[in-house]
Amino acid sequence: MKNENKFIQWIKNPSSDAWLFILILIFVNLVASRSFLRLDLTAPKSYSISSASKNAVKMIEEPLSIKVFFSDNLPSPYSDVYQYAKDLLSEYGRVANRNFNYELFDMSKPENESLAQSYGLNQIQIRELKNNEVGYKNVYMGLVLTYADQIEAVDGISSTDGLEYKITTTINKVISDTNALAGLSEGVRVTLYRSRRLADFGINGFDEIDGLVQSAFNSANKRFHNSLTYDVVDPSSSEVGEIASRYGIQSLSWKENDGSVSYGALGLVVESGEKFRIVPIEMINVLFGYTIGGLENIDESLVKTIQSLAARTSSVAYVSNHGELSLNDAQNGAGNFVSLMRDSYSFEELDLAKSEIPVGVRCLVINGPKTAFTDAELYKIDQFLLRGGNVMLFVDPFYEVMPEGEMAYYSQPQYVPNVSGLDKLLTAYGVSMDAAYVFDGQCYYQNTPQYGRVNFYYAPMMQKDQLNKNNDISKNLGYVIFLQAGALDVEKALADSEKSVTVLAKSSADSWLVKDNVMLNPLSISKPSDTSQNKPYNLSVLVEGKFKSAFEGSPLSSSENAAVTAESHIAGSVQKGKLFIASTSSITGSQILQENSTEPVALFLQNAVDYMNGNSELCEMRTKGLSLNALKVTQGPFVTFAKYVNSVGLALIVALIGVLAAVSRNRHRKEIRLSYDADDVREAKK
């Protein structure tokens, strides 16, 4: 018989098992180093990049470089931040196209420190424990993104919270600034609908339309790298109705010599796929006849309209002429609310009595109005929504009137029903709100030395089961506190098949309404003795879809004369819109919202603004790493029990399991010995 190879003999010998195991481990590690597998079992996917991040780096058309400037030997927890940043960038690189890369810089080299400073990065001071002493250290912790001629810095990264959100939004910004059409799956078409027959009526400026629009298109097309197409359509009389109904552009009518009525259209449409925007060009009535409005700034209007269609818009219109919370007042206004959004959005004040809603704006915010809107102002809001705009309302059931005079110090404020006129719109859209506060037994409270536990019943604390688990605005939040909120009724909106209604937040079942003799001194409020009528109330809702106008026609100045009649009124939505309603403006004020806050209510507001601006995919990124998937916030003995279970109980349970496992193992060994030798000497000695 032929002798076996010595290597084969060695493999068969048990003495080789340890060496074979080591070799297998080495080969497995070599294979694993060139492949990547990661399982993220957390509910909000805290350790995986979101679909928005993947899409952002997949559509890069030019080289995008991320330069990483982190100092060496960072103490904990900042070393974890650095590691998380590297892991995150590795995840980006795994799904990105070939135009993505990142580079780590050794900050111990003076030339790299100078480079960081040239990009505008600053050292930040962190605390470290060294040799049993607490000291301070200046370090670099920042990223710099370069794309084409765009450079954006993300500085002061001292926490992992929201880091993916910061990086992805910055990537989107530099791409959008370079190529405003990035991300559109179809091309952009610009169409001028203009009935030539209107030239016969001597309308001022009509003969200039073709030339000015063509010039504006040529300028915009050059700016967008010749990626636009342009067409001029002279619709027939029979086509005007369908075109005006589809796009919401102006339709016109006149009588012919034979007594018949003919129809024409006037409007400029920017379109991509099923999405479109309207550049405001229309015939308007002036003192001495008709003129064409919107031509004076057509170049700027066309560019902004294209950008609003193609890119993530950053401008938000903020109504400011009806006593709304001031954008610039952090103490008594909405300054903290605006500061939360400043990295992604700019808020532009808007006086609806004097101005139209700006071209390119996709979201209109009305925050805590205290005086009534005119029909003309309400009509602008109505038509904006019906054209596919998005409206955010923070409406209060009451407004506070402080007493004046000598007795002001000793008197309580009065709460007067808030009559803003917005109920005319809300009623038409299927939503209503009574003049009443929602008080909730499940509320924010404070423990005080003098009074013990003090309940703020007018500050409902909504737990996870009271927040919508499916909508991006609220699904990852553990709890949210509202303040001085009313009750929203959406039954009529729910009955409308063209609308989708989402209740984002509602009070607990231990809630009641207070309509009369309102008092918000927590020491003077007690729960009602009869709780049989207590029930949950909707505090924030989202209505999406197509809306019917709250007006039968335009309340603005009529555009009629013997020759031509102009009709611009939209009776029903030409595109789907979004209506967000919170029954309080106090959640945007300093009482509940701090500057740069990461409290759940701040995240709720940020998510809402993102959602209403078409950036819903960013909501998930913002909340994924903030540990909001907590146990239900409660009170009383359960809190104490949970605290000790988490701090001590878990360790005791693990120790107990270890003891039980050791006892079980010893019993099993004894049974095995006795099964082979019942007279085991070791047992006899015992």
C-alpha cells in the first residue's frame, strides 16, 4: 500500500486541529476584509444610512470629496464620534458612485492644520480627564465637502446626533447649487400658452410677451446648461377649458361679431413629468384698461420657478401682518423656532395685504395670528394651496389679554376667543376648532418643595401611542409636549375621498375641554370630578390631497369690461397640496422651545417643516440616533421601579443567571459520574 503524504497524515492527526483553526480564521478575515456585511436591528435604523443618503451620493455627476479633519488622541466620548464619522463615510462610499471619495488628514502635521483653517474650520475646546485631573484641550472636529466650485464646511462635530442629516443635507446643497436640475428623472419643459387673438384687444404689454419670455428662457437655459425645452402654444377656443383646468392658468373670454363667445388662455408653465409650476403672467385690470402683469421681473421669476420644481427649496414664506409670533424675537416670539431651521431654510416675512406669495416658495407658515385676515388675503392662501402649495398653520383657540393699570400686578390675564378668520378656510377643507383648551391628566409636571407635585394640565404630554407611528413627522419620537392647545375636528375631511388625513398627535383618554372661565395658574386647576366625558382630542393633523376652494369666485378686483373677461379663479386643486395644522403656536415659542434644542417637540417641528417642503426623507435621519425609542414616560411608583431595575436589577439578574447556570452544570456533572460509577469515591467523601 502506497504511503500517504506527510501533510495528509498531519491533517488527519488531531494535533493539527488548533493550527487548522488558526488558518481558517486567517482566511475568513482575509475574505471579510474585502466584503462588507452589517445588520442593523434598531427600530429607527440608527446605524444604517437612509435611502435619502443613498440617493444623494448615487446622483453625483462630478467628483465629490469629503476631507476629514479630526485631531488625534481624542478622549472619550469624542473618540467615538470620530469612529462613527469614519464608519458613516465608509457607508456612503459603499453605496456611492465612482465620483465619491473621502480623505482623512493627520492633524499632527502643521500643513494640515493650516489647510483646515483655510477652509474656515475652527478649533473647539473639549474637556478631558488626564492623570486624575480635569483639563481642557483644543481640537479640530470637522468635515469639508468640495464639489465643482462649491465648498461647504461642517464644523464642531462633537456628537453623533444628527451627523448623517448634516452630511446629507450639505451634499444636497452643494449639488443643488451646482446643478439645480439634479435629481429630476425627466427634462424640464417651459410652455407659453398665449392666444394670439388677444392681440386684437389692445392689451398693454401683450405684444412684448413673446420676446420677453423667449429672452428669459434663453438666459435660464444657459444657466441650466441648455437642458430646458421651450414651446409656444396658441390653444384653440375648445382647448382652453381643459388647459385652464389642468394648470390653473388664466382663461379669457370675449364676444365675436356674430354674438358667439370665444375663449383664450394666458400663462407660462414649467413642467417635468407630472409636476409643474406656474410663472405668474396674466392680464390684469388697471385704471385705464388692461395690462400684462408679471413681465417686469420675468427672468428672475422663471429661474426661481424652475428651481422650486427641480431642487429642494430653501425659502419659506412667513406671514407677519396679523400679530403672529415675531421671527426676530427669541424671548417672546418664534426666534428659537427659526434658529432650529436656519441650516436648511430661510424664512421670508410676508405681508399678504401688500404682496403676493413669492414665486418659488412651496411652503407658507402662519404662526399664531391674533387679528382677522381679509377675504383677499384668505383667497391668496386658498389659491396657493389649490395650486399645489403647502400651508402650515399654528392656530390658537384663545389669545391672552394682560390687564392694565394699577391692579395689573394682582390680576389674572384674560383669555379671549381668537377670531383670525382662518376658520373660513379650515371649514371648507373639512377641519374645525372650537374656542377651548385641551386639559390632560397625562401632562407635564414639576415637584416643588412648597407644593409637592404641580400638574400643568394645559401642557399635555403625548406618549408613543398618541403619536402617529407611520408618518415621517412623528413616527420615531418617544413623546411630545404641547402647550395651550385646542381640539381639532377632522370628521368632514376624513369623509372626503380626495383627501388623506393623518392625526399626528392627540391627547390621552384622560382629557377634557375648558371653554369658559379659563385660568392657567396650575395651582388653581383641578381635574373634573366627573370624568365620564373625558376622551382623546386631536392636537395636530395633516391633510393632504386635493381641496375645494373656500370661495365661489375671486374677491379681488374684477377683470371685466365690454371686450374681454378674465377668469383666474381655481375652484378645485390642480395639484395635490398639504395642510399641516397644530392647534397652538406656543410650541414655537420660548416657553417650550429652546435655542438649538434637541427635545422631541423641536424634532417634531423640524420634521414638519422638512415634510412640508418635500424633504420627508430627511426626517428619519434626524431622529435615528437620538435614543427616542424609550419606554413610555410615566410617573409614580413605576418610575422608581424602572430606575432601580435598570441601574441595579439587570446586573443582579445576570449574576443570578450565572449562579443558576453553575448549579445546573454541577448537577449535570454529578449525574454523569453516578451513571458510570454509583460508588464514586468523591461522592462518598461528601
